[in-house]
Amino acid sequence: MLKKLTTTDFGHYKVDIYIRNGIGGEFYTTLEGSSLPRIVIGIDYDRSEWWQLFNVLLHEVVECLLAISGFRFDQSPSISWGTDRFTFHFDHAQFSEVISRASLGLVKIIPELKKAFVKSYKSRKPTRDKKRSTTEGEQ
């Protein structure tokens, strides 16, 4: 399932926000057939894990804005295409600008995302146990 949640304005940067099954998230600065960047967030977290969903959203929003603003760099040559190959370079004023832009859009997204999260949670059985073992797999 890939569903458009909203389009929001991050201070001169409009971005489409999508939700999908699963966990984690990703962003795309360019896509065929779309003129806007896209952030995609998985919403299959347990009810007590709303903070993790928000953590993923915050991470993807800030990283997307850093990339759009020209502060994210790809170490090249790279053949691994791992996500740990990126570096960021910005000063404090640029950091403040990115965080201000992120905040501007996040306050608009959070209520809609929370509604979608609650609806998703109620429509499925929890995917993980409430208690997590630190010795999983051990007898």
C-alpha cells in the first residue's frame, strides 16, 4: 500500500508525503512523472511506538531538506549504494534554516500522520510482542 497523505510546504519547498506498509522511511528528490520531492513513511508500528514513527519522519524530512538545500554529499566513487555513504556539510546558520523549514512543515503533517497511524493500528493485529526479549533465540 502506498497512499498519498498530503503535500506540505517546507518554506519554499513543497514535498509530497506518502505512507506505506512496513517500517522505516525514504525520500526521493526526483521521480519520473512528479515535479515534487517525495517522503515515504512506513506506519506499521505498535501503538506504543508512535515516537519511532515520528523519529523516522523527522529523520527523512531533515535529510530531504539537507539534500534539496545542497548540504548532502555522496562519497564517490561508490559502488555499494549503501545509505551510509553520505556526508553533510553546513554551518550553524544553515542548520537553523533547515530546522526552521522542517518545523514549518512538520506541524502541518503530524495531525494527519497521527490519524493515519491510529487508523492503521486499529485495522491490524500488532506485529510485535509488547515484551521484547534481549535473549531472543536463546534457550
